Amino acid sequence: MSTIASVAEVRRTRVRLFIVTMLFLVTTVNYADRATLSIAGSALSKELGLDPVALGYVFSAFGWSYVIAQVPGGWLLDRFGSRWVYAVSILIWSVFTMMQGWIGFLSGGAAIATLFALRLLVGFAEAPSFPANARVVAAWFPSNERGTASAFFNSGQYFATVIFAPLMGWIAHEFGWRHVFTVMGALGLVMGAVWIKFMYDPKEHPSVNEAEIDYIRQGGALVDLDSGKAAETASGPKWSHIRQLLQNRMMLGVYIGQYCINTLTYFFLTWFPVYLVKQRGLTILQAGFVATLPALCGFIGGVLGGFISDAILRRTGSLTLARKIPIVGGMLLSMAIIGCNYVDGQALVVGLMAVAFFGKGIGALGWAVVSDTSPKEAGGVSGGLFNTFGNLSSITTPIVIGYILAETGSFNGALVFVGLNALVAAVSYLFIVGKIERVQLQPSNTTLEVFN
């Protein structure tokens, strides 16, 4: 019997590893496109005459539309499946990223208004991306590998800075800020073509074998999520599904936690390079390179957090402990960002930022929690709601920091604001979330007990 099992193990394909690599690459490009404005921000704001408050609002434009489109984007995923909705999303956001480089042909208010509008359109187009990531992981990975898979694709947000911040800084320095947008938009179009060619659902992938399908199905993977009759006859999730998710105490705690975790993300994506230039005296080129160390630590922490989480799950069998321990510990470590206010040397500042983003990476397991908890019939909408709450911080973070800078002339208050959000995330998972388990939706003609 053991010999037969060993042969089956050897013969089982590993296509899911290729799938999560695709998610990682798309997420890397996704976050690089989000970060284009932060790299170009100092030169762009000088040329267009933007003060900190105005730049904060331009930074926030992406967030307004991204948040608004989350639930509609999730509905599209549940209705039409992840593969093609995601493909269209990649291609459209890449076109709008490229077009941001063309505002150099405009001037004054017209340039600012056009830039704001294009950032809005990028946000609309990117809305399905992370809910789609969560759906793909739920379809392709058993529960005991889901933490690692989710952490790996989510770490693309840090890897984007490691790879592309120096490249974009060099492009802005040598050729001008406009070319940052055109180069990154073109790269996104290439990524969209690669996605269409190589991405499939589990039962439709030409390279997967039955042994791998059986393995991931027995481990809890939703292999039929986008295939067969279910995909053909789906009418999309119901409004009652949204209501029930919003009434679930566990999910509300997860939503609050993600909002606070993403505050750290959007500080890094928007104001961090400006902080390095304005308060620490670096050039744009230097800021692009310096930003890679915290990002690299965030990437390492992100991958490590997934391994730690799945190791705890295998050892204890408790999904709750497996997800909460890295999240709470990582968020408490992220509060090291406040220490930057009390040191002067650039090396110490970068070191504390690296520690903070290492902790943020370890704790960034929210998408694993979504894959663990989303009901099968509303996985896209569940991810959309999660991302809606989480990315409200993409609106509030750049605006709040812009006002803090305008009032104080310093980033000190901004760093305290970011650090306190990390503390609230830890508290939310400790005291609100409770047991982590898959949500069971009730038929629409029954009433779900509030805060079950």
C-alpha cells in the first residue's frame, strides 16, 4: 500500500505551483503600476505645482474607484469566472497606466484633472484583481497549502518595489517622469497576453493530471468553482449574501484588520518615496534604490508568514491559531515604524522601515483568511467586500498624511498614524475575529443571527 502511495505521490503533477507563480507575477506588475505615481510624484508635483494636500488627493484617486468597484468586480468574477475577467482587467489597467505619461502634453488644471481621472480608471480596472487571486487559490490549493500560496502571491506587492522602484527611479532620472508610466503600461500589456495563454481552471488545465486534482479536492480546494455546469448556469451572488457577510462578526473583524494593514501598504506606495526625498534629503534615484530594502524585507516576511502559518496549521490543526499568530505578531512588529521619528541617521531610518515592513509581510495573511472563509457561492463578492474595506485606506491614508504634512511640515505625525493602525489590526484579530472558519450562508428567506 505504501509503495502504491509513493508512486502516486511521484506521479502527481505540480501545476498549482505554476499557477501561484502566475499570480505572483501579475500581482508584482499590479503593484508596480500602482506605485508609478509615487516614484514620479516629486518631479511631477514640482512641474504641475501640486502642494502636499493636492498631491494627497491625486494619490487617493486610485483608491476611490478601486473601492467603489470591488463588489461589482467580485460579482463579475462569480458570474463569469476568474480567468477572463482577470485578463480583461490586466489589459485595461495597463492601457490607462500608459496614458498617464501623456499628460505631459497638457498643462495646469487640465493636466491635474486628466491625471486624477486616469488614476480613477486604473482603480476601476484593477478592482477584480485580488478577489480573483483569492478565488484562484481557493480553487487550486488545499487548505494546508493555502496560507503559503496566498502569502506568496501577496508578497508580489513588495517584490514590485524591489524590482521596479530602482528601474522607475532610473527612468524618471534619465528620461523624465512621463516614461515611467509608458514603460510600465507596456509591461502590463505583455503580462495580460501571458495570462491569457497560460492560465486555466483546475479541470481545464492541459498539464494537470487526475492525481493532483484528487489531492487538492480532498484537501478542500474548490476545483469546480469556475468550471462545468456551475459556471454555465450561475446567476451571480444575491444581495442577501452581502448582507449576511456584513452581519458576520468574524468577517467584520477581518475587514477592520485589513483596513489597518493596508494603511501601511499605502503609506509605502504613496508617501514613502516622497518622505525619503523631502524629509531625508535623498534624490529621486537614491529613493528608488533605498526603497528596495524595506520592500525586500516585506517580501521575505510575506513568504515566511505563509510558511509559518501553514506549519502551525499542520502542527495544531487549528486554522484560527495558524492565521492569527503571524498576523498579530507581524502587526506588533510593524509598529517599529514609529521609531523612525527618534533617529537621525539614514541607515537607522531604513533599518527601522525594513523591520516594520518585515512585520507587515509576516502579518499580511488576509487573503489566506478570505480563501479560508469565503462561501463557495459568493467567493468573488466575499473577496470584493474584504478588499472594499481594506482599500478604504487607499483613500484615507494619502489624504490624512497630506493634511498632517500641511499642518506640521513634518512626517513625524504621519508615522505615528501608520504605526497606530498596525496596533488596531492586532487588536481586531485578537478580540473581534474569534474562530476562523468558512461562512455558511443561509437561504435568502431565513434570517442570519447578527454577530453569530
